[in-house]
Amino acid sequence: MNDAIRLRTLENEKKTLSCYAQLCENTRGRATPEEECPVRTAYQRDRDRILHSSSFRRLKDKTQVFLAPDNVHYRTRLTHTLEVAQIARTIARSLSLNEDLTEAIALGHDLGHTPFGHAGERALNDVYEKGFAHYQQSLRVVDKLERDGAGLNLTWEVRDGIVCHTKGKEADTLEGRIVKLADRIAYINHDIDDAERGGVLAEDDIPLELRLKLGFSKSERINTLVMSVVENTKDELKLAPDIQQAFDELNSFMFAHVYTNPVCKGEEGKAEAMVRQLFRQFSGDPSLLPPFYYEIAKKEGAPRAACDFISGMTDSYCLKVFNELFVPKFWID
């Protein structure tokens, strides 16, 4: 098969996308050059590689906000990722930016997240002397850990968007910056939804002035924020000043009433203690690590390998490993 289909897509990008869009034909490429796919562009291939990765599948059993939820309607790290991708794609399409690049970044942005949400992340950051951040780990996953150490060999722009999706420098592309904003829009609004479901929060608890400005439901608030960024973005991604202020105040409200609420976070100390204990065990005795991670320990040190192994765990697998190592078997059976 010749490259006619892929080339047609590249030509359509030049005809239909904004002058601010990142065209796939202008990619900085991959660390290891590859023969092009006859059908898919480089960004479409990146999206598919992430979607089919084992790290992506494990997101279904990783905590978003509520630890060990007993209600299947609570968000997991996977459903959060899908909601981010949907919001980001809508914004990218509305602004005539590269939707394929945006989707690839969104689907990959949390691949390095720990079990037990930010509690696991805090625990590893506390015990690993070089520090641990999930966005840096997400890049490490796609570069070095996936496919038995071969990595996914993603394009530069997707990798840049993944590592810049939360803190530090802004992504070089508008598509990457969209994912950073979409991540915040998604988690604040779906965390309100989950908090209401968990009896932690009621819609009327949100200050009236914020609801008047942003909306009286999750859907209304997401629509307000998406429309504001679409209407106010040209060469720089931004919300209207009054919407930005209300959004920031809503974020502060959530930190005060949900993200530090003992109902949501009451068990986090136990989760953190468990992750710290596992780190000490594996970093002290790397022979306990699976063979793949034991090889990392020999090359990069046991603490690095322990971080890689633990951060890749699902919540349930982390509990299983902890019980096998530290809890007498007859107490579990």
C-alpha cells in the first residue's frame, strides 16, 4: 500500500487547521526514526500506541480521589483520562488545532500515576531522594518502561505535552497547553460530582456567586469553561478574566472542602504508609523485584527501580503485594 491515505490527511491539516496548530508534517520526530505508516499520521500512531499500552489499561484500577470506593460510578484514573481527552478534543477542534496530537497527549498524560492517587505520589516523593512526580514518571513510562524497556518511541510533541501537563514549563504546543487546562476542567468538575455522590458535598454548598458565573451543574460548568477558552483564545490559550477568577476560586473551594476532607482522605495516611514500606523493602532488597525491574536496579539503582515498580501498580495489586510481604497468611485467609 502506498502512502496516499496518510498524505491526504497531512494535506487536509494544512488546508483546515489554524496557523497556530502544530502540523504533523512539522513534527520534530522520534528519538529513533521509523518508517511511516501508510494510513496513520505520526500523532495518530502515538495515540494508538498509548491506547494499546499496558500502562493505559492499568489506569482502570487506580484511584482518582476516593480511595477504595464501594460505588462503581466513582471516577478512576482511566475514566478521568477519557474525560480529559473528550474535553481537550472539543477545544482543539473548536480552535482548528491538531486534534490527533491533543488526544495522544491527553491519553498519555497520567500513565505514570501511582496507586492511591496523589497519596501514593506524595509517599514516593517523600522516600525517594531524587523526588517523584507523576508527570515525570509518565514520560519515563513512554520512553523507557513500556514494551519491556523499549518504550513507545513517541514523537517529541506528544512527549513534551505529557511532561508539561501539570507543573513547571508550559508545553511548546497549544495542543499540549489545551490538555493541561482540560485536565483541570475535568478533575475539578468530576470531583464535585463524585463528592456529591459520596455525601461529602452538595451542589448548594458551592458558593452561589460561583454557580451564577460558571453554572449550576457539572455539564453547565464544563460548557461555560470550554466556551470561554474557545471565545478568548487566539495565539495564547486563555479564559475570560472573570471566568478565570471564578474557576480559580472554585479550585480553592474544592481544596478546602473536598481534597482535604477526612471522608475523602481519611484513609490516605494508611495508603501512604503502605507505599513507603514497599519502597523501603524493594530498595533495600532489589532481589525481591520482578526480573524486569531487577535489571533496572542493577543499571540505575534499587530506589529508581522500586519507584518504577510501585508507581506502575494498580491499587488492588499494591494491596496484594503488601499483604504477601508483610501480613501473615493466616490473617488474610
